[in-house]
Amino acid sequence: MNREGRPTAPIMPVEHNDHPTFTGNRGLQIEEPLLFEIGRPEVSGVDLEEPGEFAGHLDGLERDRDIGLPGLSEPETMRHYVRLSQKNYAIDMGIYPLGSCTMKHNPRLNEKMARLPGFGDIHPLQPQSTVPGAIELIDKLAHWLKVLTGMPAVAMSPKAGAHGELCGMMAISAALKARGENRTIVLVPESAHGTNPATAAAIGYKIRSIPARDDGTVDPAVVQENLSSDVAAIMLTNPNTCGLFEREVVEIAEAVHEAGAYFYCDGANFTAIVGKAKPGDLGVDCMHINLHKTFSTPHGGGGPGAGPVVFSEALMPFVPLPYIVTNDDGSRRIIETSTQATNQSGEGSQSLGRMTAFHGQMGMFVRALTYMMSHGADGMRQASEDAVLNANYVRVCLNDLMSAAFDEGPCMHEALFDDTFLKGTGVTTLDFAKAMIDEGYHPMTMYFPLVVHGAMLIEPTESESKASLDLFIATMRDLAMGARNGDVERFSGAPHHTPVKRVDETRAARSPVLRWTPPLSEAAE
Amino acid sequence: MRYLPLTDADRQSMLAKIGVSKIDDLFVDVPSDKLLNELVDLPLTSGEMEVDRALRVLAEKNVVAGSVPFFVGGGAYRHHIPATVDHLIQRSEFLTAYTPYQPEISQGTLQSLFEFQTQVALLTGMEVANASMYDGSTGAAEAVLMAHRLTKRNKAVISGGLHPQYRAVIENLSGYSGHDLECLPGDPYSREDIISRIDGDTACVLVQTPGFYGHLTDLEPIAEAAHATGALLVAVVTETVSFGALKSPGEMGADIVVAEGQSIGNGLNFGGPYVGLFATRQKYVRQMPGRLCGETVDADGKRCFALTLSTREQHIRREKATSNICTNSGLCCLAFTIHMSLLGEAGLRKLAKLNHRNAVRLAEKLDAIDGVDVITPHFFNEFTIRVPGSAADIIEKLAAKGVLGGIPVSRLEPGQPNLENLIVVAATEVNNDADRDAYADALTEVLS
């Protein structure tokens, strides 16, 4: 197993002296300085009324020195950010085959609906009687999630997948405590996403790692060996991070429950089985869902996401605050405090507490529900099938030239390759990825999962047309051939055609510069 | 279906290439008795028009903040967001980009994060800031954990001026991580003596200023007392605009500053998505949670940016990570930094002054009403009023008259009779004289 993660060693600088320009710009690619190098403190792109003089109430705590912020007029602001935007790759530009991230198309109807004033311009703490439509929307999304997963309850408030993992593990911990038990160990497959052990450790559990067997899946016998009365839970990703469905998941769930433990399912890869299988039928006790993966809310350069968590009967009472209940007359209200919660029975009656202020990622709820209603039951099932079809098509079209890690049977929505096919070529997974960038593609996920060497995890999603896939496949084949033919320069010097060349990430870590500071000459003035 | 490019002919051709006859042959690893034979019990596919119509029905049932005199704060504030901001964040290259793990094709995101981090450090008066947390409340909980790691001490002392929901989030996380918390009771009259609670077992003292009830706190004496025993001061700010008017927490001696950035660039959105600002001293940077963007060079020696110090994070460090956070608030950071660039120094200072002025004007008006008292002598843009009778009832009655007058404290702190007649009231630049008059008139009527 590769324990090193991705290499970040710098490479020899390569000279690019073809047709230099005065500005350093290259046609539509414009060099853009930092905000602090172009803004001025006295300039503002916002017109505000003059406050005038008045007696203040700041009790001597007024700010008495400059903040040091630059300002830009509106046209300067537009230019700064439009120029920056042109240095980004995006889903709207091309395939983003990042395994585990599910970079499907972000529908624009989502954006339009989220911006309706009735959703966007309402405050979480205005009287509940003034926002019945918002509460109904959250409840409707909750219903759709419960039906798709076959689970009876859902926590809507976690703000991202990792936050959802925290919520699920807290519920398990609460359930054990309610049983009067104090178990200290959580089983985590070594192929798991880093958030799994990080989450379990954050709330005080010891991690026991479960190795993958040769076919990339978890062996129920190995799970059984590791179970004891001190094991609180297993955290299992299904479909797993190798892109495979854990075919013995039901047996694993049974063994876990027999031992008095709980089954946390990491639902990051739910996109493969939406409408095809229900986690609730597989013995899952809780599962987080990444709305920004499976349900098309945009990735926005790193967020925001949303990570609602579905719960089984066993964990239902421990759902966090806030949650929605239906009154006798059919109206709904949000239970916000533990005082209110203890007056309930069933869902949330022993609520584990609060994960976040306010109600959760409403903006993402509107987007996800818009997507789900657009697809409907039939569309979502078709989307899952197309995602799995696309991944298998890519796998089968590449597995002669590239080394598929697990090729005995079909994969789910993503195909895992390792760097065996690059052996002896002098080209690493990292170099291969950088050469993909030159071809106009964002690379696949690299060096994850850790269970194979130099992992390349390719997830095309259902948003790719066959033509797009065929070109991607042809390009990957050309790159694989190029590596084998010893065309090292194509790889070690890559990327050649991007706004910046290979970035020295080692240096970024060795001497971290995490903010702009005024140059010495300015500071001295 | 409009989001699915494959045709049936494509699908057939691809299945043939793979060497299977039907799609379920690819689902062979799913136990056959668990593979669904029927569609799930949900409506079928809908065109844009139908979805639009259905969602508008839900949206139109809600009272829009911008359509009424609006004075609700409590950790989320209604401000004017320039049209430029929402336009820019909808550019494909920002909206549909991923986390910038491939820096060569993510310099747009990375440079804007570097600028964001710098702005946050400047605003908070600290040395370094991260690329965001989910929101202020989860950021505050992470700050407490960070203080435990840094001091190796067990107890956190939490001010009674902290937002009750923030307190609940910290209580929840600390409860599971096994640390002790001393939470001082809710402090509407700003009478607490937090300094006397600091001792040799204190990892950190956490103070919100402006507080939940509106009070302003001089952090300097608290910082001194904390540092004298080797404890850290965590400052929490829920209204970023206040940085434009008040001494920064950094200047006053804070070691970690956590803030809710929603006020800048991000609308109310019924509670999310928001953006957590997190800043600290350079010497603590390796214990900081969350992503960090750093400056470096490329192979040509050109300045560029990359995510860095990832050995703190979950994808490298796994169970030894400083936090489990992965996805954060990317696009909300971008909205924040664009709005802050548009405002600039002059704009933010003016905006803050306007907010304070509007709050002062409103306070004077409300205090003049018989039976109503403003109990916060010093505030920024939010204060607490004491009313004769149930604050919750009065707020409902005001809503029936078309005025959203604030938050009854009992909503967030139920079961405390001494808090039942208190309302937290916010005023921002969006309120005008007509709004303030409408509030005063409606409240007078409700109380008569």
C-alpha cells in the first residue's frame, strides 16, 4: 500500500521564450496582479449615503487605525475577477473526471430557484409563521431523501459531508451511551476517505484499520475478526472508494449489528445507486449524502456543500437539532431547542444536540430539490445507470493500455487504475495528470484511494456524451502510448500550455506565505 | 431528459462495447434481492416550467425580508449586496470549478482565496487566516478544540454574551471530544465577571463582541488575564461589518478570532450557506483547521498560488488531522472577497458608521415608547429592548402588522422567565426613516 500520498517534488524549470510580449499577457490570457497591488483605500465601488454627525454609543472602542483594505471601482472589480476567472477550469468547460467528487453538470434552474426572494431573502429567525413555504421545502427534500434511501429519518442541518459524518458518529455515540455502553473503537477500511478516521478521532474514538482484500472489497470474515464488545461502529463507504459495490454489505451489516455495533455508511458515492438500491435495505444505520456530489449543487471552488444524514429506526431518536415536526393540522414547525425536543416522542426525542447555528444549508436544499424534481424517479434512476455505464465504458476502453486495479467484474460509477502501466517509463501518476491538463482536461483523482500505488480514479458522471467520452478515451490512450514510447518531456515538463506552469508546492509548504504584506519600501514610508 | 446526453442508441452501443446485454449486468454486485425492480415512490421527471411553478408556490408563501420593515439579526444580517457580486459568482469558471487541488488550472480560485485570507487577517487584526469554515458557529467550536490542542489544558470558559446556538454547537462538540466547558449564564445586562473564572486549567476564554444582546466588550483586560495564566482568548464576531467601526479583536489581544462572514456578499438564505472566518497568530498556524492558500512560484519562477500545509488536513493526516473539514464555503468566500473589494477601506468604514447611526436612531425611537427600555447602553448595530409582557407574543403581533421586529430571546433561551420580556433588535443600512417609524408605530399599537 502506498503511504506517501502524492509526490510534490519540484522539477527543473523549463524556458518559454516563444514570442514574448511587453505586458506578459498572451492574447486572451491576461496577467492579473493582486487586489492589494491595484486597489486604493480611498476608492469604493459602492455608493452609500453620508452618515452625518451623531452621538455614537461605541464606549471608547472605536477603531482608531486603518484596516489596510484596498478598494476598487465597479469596472475595476469586474475586470479583476473576470480575468481571474479565465485562469480556472470548470465543469462548464469540459469533463472533470474526479473520482469520488461526482462532478456532474450544475443545472442553472437550480441557481434561479435558489435566488427566488422567498427562499433567498428570508431570515432563519424571523417568526416560523412567516416562512411556512421554506419549512415545507426542507421537509419535502427530507421526504425525497428518505424515500430514495429507504430510511425513516433524516438530519438536514450538517453543512457538508464531513460534518454529516460527525453527525452520524455523534448519533452512534449517543445511542451507545443511552444503552449504558462505552465502546472505544471504530473500524475503518484503509481505502476510506480521510474524513472518516478524522471524524471518528475528533470525537475520541480509536481507529482500527480494516485491509481491503485482493478484489478491492471488504471481507466480512475480517470484519468479524475485528468486531468485539468494544467496537462502536464500522464506517464503510458503499459503493467504495475503489468504485466497487461492497457485494457482501448485508453480511457485514448483520455481523456488525450482532456485535451490538452500528453501521455508518459514507454516502459520497450514492450517485451510482440512486433509484437502483436503497441503503436502508442493506442494513445501514446512518449515511451522509453529499448534495454537492450526488444532487448537482455546484462545487463553487471548494464549497459550500451540504451533508444531510439519513437515520435508521435505531438511531432516529438521536437526530440533531433542529428538525421538523408536523402538527395535528398538517402545518409544520421546526424544533430548535432541547427543551422543545424532550417534549417529542420518536424522531429527535433524545436529540444529540446542535450541529450548527440556524437550520442548515437552505440555499443548497433549494438547488438539490430542483434537480431531484427535474429528474424525478425515472430520471434519477436513468442518471445512475448512465453514470455506471459511462465509467465501465471508460474502463473497458482503457484497460488494455492502462492498468485497471480491479478488472474482474464491472465497476460502479468510477474506474480505478494504478501506475503499473507506467513502470519503467519514468513517468509518474502526477506527471501523467499534468500532461492531461495540456490536453484540456482536468485530471482524475490522483493518489487516492491509498490501497493501490499511484491511484488514478476516473469518474466521468452521467453528464458526459458518448462523443465527449470517446475523445477523452482517445486522449488517455495517446498519453499512455506516449509514456510507453519514452516521450518523457511531454510529461515531466507538463503542463506547458496553462496560465502558470508546474507549481512548486513543496516551496509553498516549506516557507508558507499565507497573506499579502506590503513590500518593505512601502512599509518604511 | 435534458441533463442526460446519452441516447438509447449510444447506450446500446456502449453496452455492446463493454460486452454486456443490459445495464443491470453492470449492477451484478448488488445483491439481487436488493436491486430495485420498480421506480421509487416519487413523482416522475418534470420540465423546467413545471418545477419552476411548483417551487414558486413554496417561495411565495414566505414573507420576504426586503418587503417589510425588517429588524432581525441574531447572527445573520440583512445588508445591501451590490449586483456585481452575484453576477461574478455565477461565472461558470467560479461556480462550477472544484477545490483547487490542481493549481495550474485553478489560479482564479487560488488568487481570490489568497486575497480573501489577507482581507480576513486585516479585518480581524490577526496575522493569518484560513480559507474559511462552514460558518461562525462551527468555526467557534473548532477554535475551542484548537485551544485545547495548543495549551493541552482541559477547560474552556464561555461568555454569557455568546449566541445561544453557538454555545449549543460548542457544547455538543466539546461533549463528544471529552473536554470541560464552563458556560456562564446568558448575560443581557452585561454584568458577568469572566476574568474571575480563568485559572491554570483554562485552555481558552471565549467572548463574543458585539455580544448576542448587543453589548460591546473591551477584550484587552480579558486577554491580559488569560495570558497571565497561559490561556488563550478566542474572540467571536457575528457581524463582520462591525470591523469597520470597532477596534479589532487582534489589537485587543485575541489569539484566535472567529467570525460569521455572511453580512458581506452573502444573503440571508434562511440560515445557509454562510461563511466562517478563522484567523490566528502565525505561530499557531500548524494547529489551524481548514484549508490554507499560500504563495509560491511555478517552473518559470512566476508568482502563483497553491493550497498548502495540507499535512494538517484529513486527506493527508487522517485521524491525526486538526479537523475533519474538507468542503468549506468556497463560493461564499468569493462573494465575501468581491464585496469587500468593492467596499474597500473607505466604503467599509462608511457602511459601519451608517449601521451604527441607524441603530442609534432606532434605539432612541423605541426607548421613547412607554414601557419599552433599551437595556444596552453601548452597541454597534444590534441592541436588546425590554418590553412589558411576552416578547414572543409581541413579535408575532408585530409580524401580523407587517413588521419583523427582532428576535424574542426566549426563542433561543426557552424556560428562563427573566429573559421572556427581551427582544434582540438589529438595524442596518437597509432601514430608512419610514421603516423605523413603522416599527415604532406598530409596537406602540401592539402595547396599547
